[in-house]
Amino acid sequence: MKKKNILLGFVTLFACFSLADAQINHIEFQEFTLDNGMHIILHQDHSTPIVAINITYHVGSKNEQADRTGFAHFFEHLMFEGSEHVERGEFVEYVKNAGGVYNAGTSFDYTLYYEILPSNQLELGLWLESDRLMQLGIDSVGVETQRSVIKEERRQIFDNQPYGSLTEEVFSNSFKKHPYRWVPIGDVQYIDQAELHEFIEFHNHFYVPENAVLVISGDIEYDQTRKLVKDYFGEIPRHNHEIYRPDINEPPQTKEIRKTVYDNIQLPALIAAYRVPGMGDPDSYSLEMLQTLLSGGQSSRLYKSLVDNKQMAVQFAAQPLALEDYGVFIIYGFANMGVKLEDLEAAMEEEIKKVKESGLTDREFQKLQNQMENDFISRNTTMAGISESLATYHTFYGDANLINTEIEKYLAVTPENIIDVAKKYLVPENRVVLYYLPKEQEPESIN
């Protein structure tokens, strides 16, 4: 399955257009909750004969225990191993033979599964998802198969990939108590140590109707789809236990953390990670606009200054990650040959200082608003994108209608708000600084 890299999206190029000319289509939807606690959201769009089925479970790596990390990601794979009426390997074949595509992804806070199918195959998709929710086949064969898959994935993406340890280094240094200190792929030693009954217990706890939201978008009829949903999911029993949510406060960072990592790389890299608030905090919208100011395309401040003008870096970008409980604002750059990371860091600091002291121009601010609106519209132009947005807004905000109104929170941000969050969060005592250097530069150890 194709994975989403939640950290290194690198630079997203935004198209700009006049705010006055922008048209945000109002997205109509219906929602209801089954007796078993499963929440359902339906969106009708007859423009193309397809349907997107998204089922999002409110479980991610933060719901794991420190000595059993990687379980949520493990189930992203194990859920395709078969169920009561679907033999091992048949799930994928059912979808492909129906002319559809499928995918899944795991984050710190949730796990999602989706299929995009011809609309006349809606019932097939509902049957597949309900069958594995009702009775997933968890046995030693499937578990052992996925143990090997996870190990190979870890080797390819993390252990043998240049800069592959970057995500783990950022989060393990940014958090000391909260479970965000480990990343979704987890540690394979814990997957190896876990026994079959532990996987069954994890599944029985989190993969229950009351911990899921099902979103169906596309070429559907509301009444017919409601009936199908009730037929396939309504009889799945509610489990009636309290879902584990970690209630762990991460102490404020009061001192800069620095670390040098020697890796199998050619270009040195600078990473600065600042602790910021989580989803829905008013500052998160200002921080996202600050990110766009600093790195939203080739005309952004960091790129224009450090890549184009000074030619100190081949790439420079920023990425705010607002997770459910906390967030991390990451700035990263890859140095040109011969450029010292100390000099690159000083140049980065100078650009941040300019925001704090001089603010931004009217033209820059207008462009930021245009970019925010364009991005908001773009992520809701496909059935898959609409389904994911509706699921996210319900799961983490309890308000699916934010798909229509959240843009107002971005447009309410002022230039002063952007300056304020830069001053508040982008400070040395609130950051982790990582220097990535080629292995050949590592000093020889002294015995």
C-alpha cells in the first residue's frame, strides 16, 4: 500500500488567484449515527459514476503502549489478511476486479481505509468493510506474514533511506512523555515480541463501531445508501467499553535541544523543530499561514533568500504538523556543497527575525489569503478528498460542517497574528535542532 509521509511533504506549490473571484462550493451532506455508535456521513455527487468509501478509526500510534509500539500501523496491513467471508488475499482481488482502487494510512491519531469504486459497486465496498469490522481474521499465518512485511518496510523507508531517521529524531527529541515520542511505524522489536492474543486484544478494543466514522461520497442516492449502511453495519454489536485515549501532558520545552546525526547522505541537512499547539487551536491557523509565508513556493521568503539569492541551499521549506494533542512546526533545508550548516542556520534565523521585527507587506498578506483559499478548495475537489475531510472534521472536531466553514478561520487571521506566533513559538528554547552530516565526517571513536 502506498504510504503518506506525514512529515516530509517537502514543498507544496500553491496556485494564486484573486480572492474576490474565488468560488467555494458548498458541500451538502447528511449524517446520522447507528444504534451501535458508528457515525455515518453521506455526500451525494452525480457528476461522475464513482463512489468513495472511507472508514476512519480513531486510533493511531499515540494509543499504543511504550513497549508495544507499531500496533496501529501493523493493523493497517493486517486488515487486508481476510475476514469471516473473505479469504486471505481476496479483499484486494474483489476491489480490483470491480474496477476500483484501495488504500490505507496510519498516523499518530487515526487509521483510515478507503476504496474508490464504480458507483454500481457500492454494495460490494460496504460488504467488504463491514465483514472485516464484524469479524477480522486474526491468526498466526497473517500475523507472521505481516511481521515480515513491516520489517521490510522499515528497512526500506527508515533504516536504509537517506535521512530516513529524520522523523524519529524529530519526535523522539520533541516529546519525552507523550506517546508522540514514537512514530507510527513503531519499533519492530515490539512487533516481534507481541503474541497473537495481544493483537486480538488491540483489535477488539479499537476496531469497534463506536470508534469509527464511515463516509460515503459520490454517485449515490441518500435513501438507498442509508438502507444499505443499516443492512451491512447496523447489526454489528456495540462493545460498550471506554476507548483508551492517552491523557499525558508534555511539559513545556524550556531549553534548546541539539543533536548531530551522521547518515549515509551526500548533502548536509538542517532541521529545526518547534513545539506548537494541536488541531483546532486558534494559533494553528496563524502558524499554517506563517509556514506559507516562509516556504509556500519558490517566491516564499526562505526559498527566495536561501535557495535563489544566496544559493546556500538546494531546498528549504517549512511544515506545520498540527496533531490532535500537540503539534510540531518543522523547518528543514539541504545545504549546497561547501556550505556549513552553522551558516545556513544563521541565514534561516535572519529570515525568521525579519518576520518578527518587520512583519509582512500587504501584498504578501493578500497572497497568503489567496493561497489558503486555493489550498482549501483543492483538497475538496475529489470524492476521496471530500470523504477524508468529512471524516477528519467529525473525528477530531465533532463538526463535519467545517468542510464548508473552516476557511473562515484562515481568513480571520491578521498579519499581527502571524507575527505573534512567530515570536511566541519560533524561539531557540522551544526547538530541537538537528544537523545531518555525511557518515564520513563522523569523528572516530576513542577507545
